Amino acid sequence: MLMCREATGLMSLKLEKALSLREKIALKVHLSICPACRHCVRQFDLLHKIGNRHPASLRMPEREQDD
Amino acid sequence: MTLTATLAAAHFTQLRPRLVAFARLQLRDATAAEDAVQETLLTAFEKSATFEGRSEFETWVFGILKYKILDQLRQQRRQGTWQPLDQNLDDDTLDRLFQSDGHWQNAARPSHWGEPEQVLENQRFWQVFDACMIALPDSIARVFTLRELMGLSTADICKETGITETNCWVILHRARLRLRECLDHGWLN
Ligand SMILES: [Zn+2]
């Protein structure tokens, strides 16, 4: 079964590429039983979104992608 | 000096420290950072009269800096002065944050941050964020900056830095874990 350590790896990876179905399910199941990782996944998503909100961001709005 | 040019000059003065801070974060070399910002400001100043809105102007100036930084990185690589990324991160992030069975260490367990929009509007969040970025090890900070602040894809980061995409993913995972932890400690407490 997926543990927090590997779960955070998938949370990070899903911001870079599409996860496999098996990975998606494993992450979803883990998140459903682990409040700490639910906080973590929201924070990773936030850190990913801040790119174009940071005062020193060089990211162009049109480069934003939806995940 | 026209009114537009005067306004532009004032904007440059305000922008400059932020541009330098950003360039240093990425280039890790004070002289190279100054050069990149200097070239950016020269380019921007020549064309600044065509801008009206301030945020539009800032986005544009940062856009120029982005290309100057990438130029500098390429130049450093050609001249052999580029600091290669340390691929064998002798880094204990994962062992420090997780128990041997894969659960979070008690002290490292993430807590609730509140609504994302409110978090991003909080000045203190950004102060701690910047402090946390500076605390990151060089290789991790450079990859995270290229990815999240400059918006490069991991494929492009491989091209620019010569690391593998898998390595890039590993580094980003550590960057996110460390930033999250640092923000949790520095911002909430
Ligand atoms: Zn968990």
C-alpha cells in the first residue's frame, strides 16, 4: 500500500506529467484516508500556482496550463 | 523628459532590486546577475514609451529578464563557467521528513494553511516564501525557479541544465517538500 512518502512523490509528479491510472487510484485512496497528505497536496498545488503570482515571477500568463 | 519617460524611470528604480534578486537566485553569480539586469533595463528603457499600464509594463520587463537570464546560462555553459547542477544530491530531505515505514514524522506532518486565495494575498506569506527560497540548496533552488517562476517545462530544463528529466522530477519533489515544510514552520508559527 502507498505510504505518505511515496504519495508526496506522486503529488509532485502529477504537476509535471499525467499519472498512470494505477498511480492515480493509489494516490486517491491514500488521500481519502490521510488528512496530512490532503493538506500536503493542496500546498503543492498552491506552490505550483504561485509561479505567476510571485512578485518576481517571469512566467507569462499564457504559459499557465490547467492540470 | 516626457511624462511617460519619467514614470518609466520611476518604475525602473522600483523594479531594479526585484530584478537583481531574481537574477541572482537563478544565476548564482552577482556579476552575471547585474549584467543581465543592466541589459534588461537598457532594452526596456528604449521601448518603455509604448507602455501605459504598470502591471503590463512589469510583466514585459520581467519577460525580457527571463530571456537575458537564459542567454547568460547558455553563455556560462559555452565558456565552461557554468556551475553544473549537482545530480547526486547528498540530501536527507526524505529521511528527515518521513519515518522508516513511510509515514510523516510527527514534527513534519503538514497542517492546514487556509484558503489559497487568502494565503496568496498575505504579505507575510511572500516574505517567508522568499526566505525559504534562499534557504534551499543551490541545485534545488535553481530547478524550482526555472520550473515555477520562469515557467519552463521539465523537458526544457533538461536542455538548459543537462540533467535528466527523472532527476528533474526528483529535485522538484524535494523542493516542494522543503518549501512546504519551511513555510509551515516560518509562516504559521
Ligand atoms: Zn499520507
